Amino acid sequence: MSTCAWEGFFSSAQRKRWQEAIPHRFSCRSFSAPADMTQKSALDYTAARAGLPGVRLVLSECDCNRLFFPIPFVPRIEYAAQYAAVIIDPAVQHAALHAGITGQALVLEMTSLGLGSCWVSGNFRRSAVDIPLVGREKVVAVIPFGHPAPQSAGDRKRKPLKELCLDDPAEWPNWAFQAAEAARQAPSAINAQPWRFSYSGNTMRLSGRGFGGINYGIAVLHMLCALNDLPHQWRWSGDGKGLLINMKEEHDVI
């Protein structure tokens, strides 16, 4: 059975703090001031220790107008002075999914510190990312962060959970419902919400269109936070197109 690298990787205290931050996170695109030194130090600490295999996070300063460019129908990034680069080694298995988990851990840490942030994977200039890369590394996303500008919070439009489920979530056990609901609140590229959830035979399944990318890693982190100390186990589905979650039996828990 293939081991999932995130199992046991984050502490219970981290997962609890990030779970409390989930309802307060929003995609902030306008900033009033950079993070202060205390906040920046806390984020440096998280970035240095949150990297799953094939991923590293690097915090840096930026010229907002040079790093980001506008695209139609998407609010532009304004007054950002700091960002985190999400860097992967594509040769490492599951690196993109790990990037979503790792990056969202940093995002929720930012939220817990009272900072705003936003995932940006399309409208940024890779040539403006002034961070040395090693070997086959590439920057897959950047996350501008800082103190949110007044009234910068937007609506968090999300589909009802039932629309993301292949069966009726009202029939699921509470732990599965809570995990899926936490994932439903996760951000995704162009708010596509590609996740699909199902439950059968005491097993919850996460799958969907384009499975394995950053969006799914973000959802996994939210589910980890929701499940926290419940004795559960993750594994890859046999077809490699999904992740399965089971509650551990009492005799499996030490």
C-alpha cells in the first residue's frame, strides 16, 4: 500500500489552528500593508517546515506591477509587497498535490495571523520571480500576502455540498460529512470546485476532473484539518484516480 506523505506530517495543534482559520480565509487581492517582522518570522518558520516531498516554499518581496498582470474578468492584484513562491520538482511523485497541501498550510497560517492572501497560478510573470531554482524545479503558483485593504473581502461562492457528491451526504457518518464540508470551502482555480466525494463500505473517496493537481491538495489539507485527531487512514485508490479515507478500528489505535 502506497503511503501518503502527509499522514502524521502536521501536528495536532497546527491542524486545529488551521481548521479555525478556514471560515475566515478569503481571496484577498488588495493589500494595505506588508506583514510585520513578527508575522514574517512566523511565516518563514512555517514555510521552512511545511514542505512535503517535491515542494518548497520561499517568501520574498515583490514589485506588484511587475510580478502580476491583469486578465479579463478577474480582479487584479493591488499593492502587494510580499509573496510566497510555491516551487515543485515535477520528477517527484505527487508533487503537484503536495504543493496544494503545503501552500494551503501556509495560507491558513497567514489567515491565523490576521493576514490576507490569494493563490495565483496563471496571471503572474515567472520571469519576475527572483528566486534561484535547482535542477528541474519550477514555480507553479505564487501567493501574495499582507494586511488586507479595507473592504477587500469578497463573497465566497460555493456550490452546495450535495452538488459535489456522487451519493447523498445526508446518509454519511458525521466524520465524512465534516471532511467533505471542509473541502467544499477550499479555494480552487477560477472557483471550478472540481472535487467529487462519495461514500461506500465505510470508505470516503475524493476524486474528480484533473485529479492530483494543486486544487486537490488544497482540499486534502482542509480535510486533514477537519478530521484532525480522529484515527483515520489515507490511501490511494487502485485506479490512481482518487484518494480513500477510512476510520481506523479501535484495535489499530495504539
